[in-house]
Amino acid sequence: MNRAINFSAGPAVLPLEVLKKAQEEMIDYRGTGMSVMEMSHRSKEYEAIIGGAEQSLRKLMSIPANYKVLFVQGGASQQFAMVPLNLFSAAKKADYVLTGAWAKKAISEGKKFGTVKVVASSEDKNFSYIPKLTPEMFSADADYVHITTNNTIYGTLFYELPNTGKIPLVADMSSNILSQEYDISKFGLIYAGAQKNAGPAGVTIVIVREDLIGHALPITPTMMDYKVYADEGSMYNTPPCYSIYIAGLVFEWLLAKGGIAAMEKENKQKAALLYDFLDQSKMFKGTVEKISRSLMNIPFVTGNEELDNKFISEASKKGLKQLKGHRSVGGMRASIYNAMPREGVETLVAFMKEFEKANG
Ligand SMILES: *Cc1c(COP(=O)(O)O)cnc(C)c1O
């Protein structure tokens, strides 16, 4: 077996222990004589899988009892529409913070269903920072305020959540869910596509406060109404069974690792290894303002496209894979989610040092 050191932004690396467990259970799941892909979602066994996944997630994130956990298909991108369809219940107005390409897509989707106001933006500096937010910036009659807690492409993180008062805070947490502790009661709704830090593509986690459910716009399709998911235990129709099963294994792995607090500590140390190196390097530079640096996605450049390409290709030969940056930032990006072991980051930094010496 030859596992790459995989820095993909998503779909991203999964814990080896999880993959091995899935491999072991693949053909005959716990004596059922079938794989999880082949069993009815209405079976006792599958009920235990989806129920267990929810329970593990609730425990990991300390999700309060008045929040529902929903498993939805369609990716985080579908939430860009489901959030306004379900939460535009009063003024049909929402405030959005524009911190990157995903926020931009969320905004354009929101505009289809109501009035969207961009209350702050970091587009002036290619989204390299998180704008400062104060309570007066928000519209008193907004149905919700939308932020992207971690900006996967640009590598920025909200270190401080905005104080939105009584207005529900909605967060796209796709690329940093489970990476650090959050007080769930500060949010009205959190959503996250699984394929960054929680599991395989195909399932999106939605955590929503109960009072926000049941007010969908009349045009809302059945499959886009949170109430349908809440009432049916996310099984109005066939859920993405296998993705939920793997996500459940990831949750169990995280619990065994000591939970989110332990992960957060580890993630800060992992990120510091790379940022500390970038801060003293004469060749490589981080692209993000220091106080907004993501713990999950770390873009960096040499300032010379040819050199960037040489770095990416030589790194790949050493087993350091998927380091090419997003086209809107250029250069490189190292995504170092929960499942990236510290040794992976150490190997990357050692290679960067070597490369700088050879090419500086
Ligand atoms: C990847 C990503 C998305 C899009 O997710 P899909 O599941 O592909 O729709 C949205 N928001 C953020 C922050 C992301 O990282």
C-alpha cells in the first residue's frame, strides 16, 4: 500500500483507520451478509447506522436538544437555495458577508427568493482577509445573516463570530466543521458538505434550530423543505446511505481521538508548523492577512508561476499530492483537514526547505 500525503481541498483525505474499517465491513457488514450499499434504508441495521451517526455528531459538537440534525443531498451548493427558501419567513430579507467565491454563489442564489444585502466584503483585496463586523451593520428586519466560517479557496477563517443579536446567524461551515469548537447556540443554522472534513461527497450536514423549521416559502419543493427532513428523520426518500455510514465512522474516529477540543489543539499546531515556516521563508509567502489565517486551507505562492509549477511537480514526485492552488489565488494550497496527520505537514515543510535551498 502506498498512501499519498494528500493535500486536496475536497473531496479530501479520510482517516486511514476509517477506510480500513470500511474495507473490513464492505462485503459483509457485521454479519448481515451484505454491504451497507446493498441494504434497505428502512432496515434495523441501517436505522442504527444513521441514528448512530447523528448521536455521535451531537456528542462531538455538543448540539443542544432544540436543534435538529439533518442529512441532505445536493451539496453545500443546494443549501445556498434551501436556506433562503426556508428562512425567508418574514421580511424576505437577508444580510450576507461576502468573503469568497462560495459566499458569492450563496448570495446570487439568495437573490432569487428575496432581498439580499451584502453588508461587508473583502473582495477589494482578493478575499485575503475577514471584514470587521459590528452589530449596527445588520438590518433589524433581516430574516438571517449568512457567513462562511472558513473560506476554502482563499484560506481565511472567522476568528470571531458576528454579534447578530436576535437575527439568526447562518453559517456555511463546509470546510471547517469539526475542526474547532463552536457554541452551536450562537447559530440559527449550520450547513456543511461532508467531503472536506466530515466524510465522502454525497451528504450535507444541516444543524438547524427547531423554531426555524416549518416556515418554508409555498414554492419550496418537498425535497428542499427542512420540515420534511426533520419529520422523516432525513428519510423521506432514500438518503445517501453509504456516505452517511462513512461520515458516522469519521465521527466515531473523532470521538476516539478525544473529540473536537483535542482536534482543535492539533489543528492549531499543524497550521503553525506551516505558517511559521512561511513567515521566515524568502521564497514562499502566505497570501492571507495574519489575523484571518485558516487552520484548514493554507494558500502560498513564490511569486513566480514557473517556480510554483516546478514546486508542485517535484512535490508530487515525493508523494505530496494535490498541492496546486485554486486558479483565483494561484500558487499552491495545502489543505490540512483533521485527517491530515502532523507528519504530513512536517514532510511538506521539510520539502519546502529543501526546495528553497536548491532553487533560492
Ligand atoms: C466546497 C464548498 C462548497 C461547495 O460544496 P458542494 O458540496 O460541492 O456544493 C460550499 N462552501 C464551502 C465553504 C466549500 O468549501
